[in-house]
Amino acid sequence: MFPDASRTAARGWLAAGRVQVDGVVVRRGDAEIPDGARVTLGAPAPRFPSALRLVHEDDDLIVVDKPAGLLTIGTERERERTVYRLLFDYVRPTPSPSARTAPRLLIVHRLDRETSGLLVFAKWPAVKHALQAQFAARAVERGYVAVVEGRVRDDAGTLRDRIVEDPTTLRVRTGRGGREAITDYRVRERRARSTVLELRLRTGRRGQIRAQLAALGHPIVGDRAFGAATDPVRRVCLHASLLAFTDARARPQRFSSPPPPAFGAPRVPRGAPNAGGFGGPFGGSRRCPGFVRARKRATTNTRNRGALRVPRGAPNAEGFGGHLGAPMWKEWPVACSRLMG
């Protein structure tokens, strides 16, 4: 069987589980093969789509990180360029002699095209129904990070509104007579012209975060549809960063995804001033004087104490926290924007 195949190729087939003896996967090259046994070489396993990031996968579900600009599921205008279509070939039915049914990709929830972050898909109908029941019961924890225009006054709060959907355009807005929408928020960082917020959904209305923040007077940066005046990174700065639920086997699952780097340190043309007199669309830039001072301080601290990493959120001696558990040298743009107030 395949006499021209190299040993490297054969080892790869075994490791990938492509070799079967009488329908049973064999992974060892020295396995005994009975006389008359049927040896088959299966098709290569589908590759995970490069446009997505695989966060978690097991026999029941799959969790991925979706980029902005990609639909969750197809519409009348776009059917191919979707998360569902990209994953369909990866989790396509693969019947085996020992299984009566095969897993298939099933939608559990969605994210807007403009929003990046965590999505969970089920592989079995029972798993889908169990997860959707948790969403309906508001038992799923969903967290987001957003960069909004302006400086939000309160350090934390709860947004309570009614979300109305236009039956013709399907656009949503806050107004009377709509469905209840509740979102908790807290300020993560204030910058010269924007604020970074952490948000938790209590309800799951379509577009509720975008509509509620616009009604608050702080539309999400880049969200032109909801009145944003700025779009420095050419996307809506909203990211689904946290997803927690109980799986079909009663195991608690919790997944996190850091916000895109552009949220913290977007690149701008050198020397372009912001409202605070320094470069940077959100109030911070690598070229501002505050950055130079922060860099010198961080370097001095590193040499004196030999500690590059700090606990997540814990401030160092100069008052700059470890952003998402990152090394201090990745914190200089954040430190810069803080220095500028």
C-alpha cells in the first residue's frame, strides 16, 4: 500500500489518525495487522480556517474568536463570507462505521458583523438547545470591551433602556415600547478624547450595547451607524471579551479574549496632534513626551527590581498597571495616555 510513500509521510498519516485497519484508527507504525485485514487511508483532516482563532473545541462544541467585518451567519446578500461557512467544512459530517450520526455545526448565538470576539457553536442539537436555554434564562456571562467617544463621567453604572427595531431597515435604537435592555459598565481607562469601558450584558437584545452607548452620548468609536464622529482604526471598537456558561456535561466553562491591540495603542501618522496636544486618535501615542518619560521609568524599574511582569491589573511603583497580564514594555502606550490625562 503506497510503496512510494516516505517514512515521514507515513508517520504523518498515523499521527493524524488517517490510517484505519478494518475501520479502527491505528496510530502506531509497529501495530500488528492480521492477514486479510482491510487497511485504508482516510482523507486529510480539514484545516482550521485562518480567518478565525480557535479558542476551544471538544466533542460537543467549538469556541472561536471572530474578527470584525465578518458575519456570523449568511444573509440574502452574503452567504459565503461568514463564520458559519468557514467552520462548516472544518466541522463537517464525518460518518464512521461505529457511529450512527455525525456532528454538525449549529448556531447558538450571533455577533454583529462589526463586532469582534468570542462565539460558541454546538455540534449536536441537544447541546444547542441546552446552551440556548441558558442564553434565554440570562445565565450566560457575556463581557465586552468598548472604546467610546468622550470621557464617561461615572466610574460605573447600569444602562436600562427599551430597544426598538425598525421593521423595514432592521436598525435598532432606544425608545418607548421596545424590549427591555440592561447593560452594566465600568470605566477601565479615561483618555484625552475617549474612554475604555468594560461591559456586562444582562439582556441580549440585538445591538443593545451600541444603541445604549449612543443614547448615553458616548457612541462607540468607529460606529458611524450610531452617530460616531471618529473612526481612527477603521472599525467599530467593540470586542466580545468574555463568555462563560455550563456545558452539556454540567462543567463550567469560561473563555476570554483580549481586545485587539488597536484598542490600546492605535497607530497614527507621526506628529498628528490630538486634543491634548499629543499624537494618537484615542489620546496617546508612542511619540509623545509622556511616553518617553513612562519608558524611562519602566526601564529604571526593570533594572532595579528585575521584574518585567506584574499581576493583571496590579499597579507598579509608578502607578501603571499590568494591562491584561502583559509585560511592562507593552504597557508604555497605555502609560502614555494616562500621563496625558
